[in-house]
Amino acid sequence: MSGTGSRENIFPTRMALTNTKQRLKGAQTGHSLLAKKRDALTTRFRAILRKVDEAKRKMGRVMQLASFSLAEVTYATGDISYLVREQAKAASFKVKAKQENVSGVVLPAFEVDRVAGSDFNLTGLGRGGQQVLKAKEVYAKAVETLVELASLQTAFMILDEVIRATNRRVNAIEHVVIPRLENTIKYIVSELDEMDREEFFRLKKVQAKKKRDAQAADAVRASQLIAEEITPPTRDVVTENTGRDLLSSKDEDVIF
Amino acid sequence: MASTSFKDRNLLAVIGDEDTVTGLLLAGIGNVDKAKRNFLVVDSKTSVSSIEAAFGEYTERKDIAILLINQHVAEKIRPLVDKYTQAFPALLEIPSKDHPYDPAKDSVLKRVQKLFGD
């Protein structure tokens, strides 16, 4: 009945009932929409998950390849790491973020934004220019893979968070909001029924009282009528007679 | 949420051993701006605290989109890496020449595996 579970603190009227019913309907619609959103996101999430797993393994191979080519460079030219480090000025290999929309969630995706041409001035290296160039290309390829992986991973992180939030909301609506509204509706309905019964009882009571009063009045009137039927004519005659007597009869005592 | 202001993030940063950093710099990711560099070379003499400082700096910087870190370096500051859950910059653990890639150690892959598990 109305006492079980939490309910909104609301005055039980018909208007409140209508409002609460509307809110319940809204909550149910919201719940189904959110559930759909969650399903869509989860589908996407699974796909990304698989891709992340794949890409991570691929990255291992690519980086190994890249390390090999750097080893070749070192073999051909000697250690160039210091030189390379000192010559780094402005990045020619950058990423650009663009967004993608998955059921209302903005997922960033990184894109490689590479400035063409070699601004890397490697003129100090007399030998092995070929190797250096090759290593550079291999590493650029590797970084492209890394960037791809990074955007997958970012999407993974964001989706994870969003799915959690959506799940929380779905569960909150399902287990808190909807039962609460249902309880409120039950409470209002029971209160209204109670009021109806009270009203009905009151009406009956009033009717019974009226009936009783009417009966009593009838009885009084009836008894009066009976009494009147027995007594009145004689009394009337008497008074009339006395009146006539008073007016018409001559009295000896009156001198004029 | 974290999806704000990722438009102006366009650099890559790297914390890694000499070979990795050299290779990535060859690819052209290096950016030096008023003595602020986006790469850190870690060798046997580099202290953990300086790695942590660099990690903190690169994750705080607003112009870095992706932070690459060698797995054996990440291993040194693992608690910090495991705690890092922001979307930006994206943290990527990469293998190095001397340390082959071990998916079991990767913070993100650990989460992936956990999600696949249940």
C-alpha cells in the first residue's frame, strides 16, 4: 500500500496525480532512450576494444622494425643521437584532433599532420645519409601507427567514462526514480480513494440524518394535525360566539 | 568533461631511452620552445623523481596530445601511470629496443583485459 517504499512529499490531489503520472511516463521514456544509448555505446566500445588490442600488438612489431633501422643507422654513421637531439627545434610531425560523434558523445580522433620535406638538417653526417633517411621514414610510419593507437585509446577512455555515467543514470532511473514515482501514484490513489469513501460515508450520514429529521418533523406535524382535527371547530365557535355576544348583546350596566 | 580544448593539442611528447627518443626525433616530433622540450631521455643515471617530474609536466601541458613513454620507464613510475586516467593527453606505452613489449604490464591493456574478462 502507500506506506511501502519512498515516495515524494506531495499533497494527494487529482492534479498531483496527473502530474506524477506524466512524470512517470517521462521517466520511462528517458529510461528506454538511455538504455538504447548505452547499447549503442557499448557496441562501439566493444569494437574499439578489439581494435585497441590489435593495434597494441601491431605496435610492438612496428617499433621493433624501427629500432632495427635505427641500429642500421648507428652502424653506418656512428652515434647520431646527440646531434639529432640538439637539432630538434620545431616539430614537423604533429597531430590534428578532429571529432567524431557517437550517439551524442564527442570522440576525438587524432590525425597525422606532417609538414612535408626534411627540415632536419643532417648535413653534418658525411656517410649513411641513405640509412638516416630510411630510418626517418620507418620511424614516421611507426609514429603514425602510434597516433592511430593513441586516438583509439583516447576514444576508449572517453567511452568507458561515458558508458559508466550512462549506466549509472539508467540504473538510477530504473531502481530509484521509477519506483518512487510509482509509490507516489499508489499513495495518491489510495488517499483519493480514502477521501472518496469518507465523502460517500458523510453523504450517507447526512442523508440518514435528513431522513430522520424529516420523519420526526412529519410525526410532529401529523400529531399536530390530529390534535387540530379534534379541537379546532369548537374553539372557533366559542370565540366567535363570545365576540358576537360582546358586540351585540345589551348590557344592563351600560348607561349610554 | 575531458573533451574540452583538445583542438589546440597537436604535439607529441616522449619519455624514453636514448634510441627511442632519437628515432622519434628523426621522425620529426621534437619541439623545443624556449628550453622547454617535449622529450626526455632516460638512462640508468636518470632518477625516478626526474621522470616523475617530466611525466607530471607533460601531462599538465596544454599543447601535448599524445605522450609516449617507454614501457620499462613507465614501469619505474607505475603507480603514477596507473593512477593516470585522463583522456588528454593520451598516454601510450611503447616498447623499446632492449625491452620487448609486454601487454600484461600495460595500464590500458590491463583495463581492456579486465573488461573483456567480465
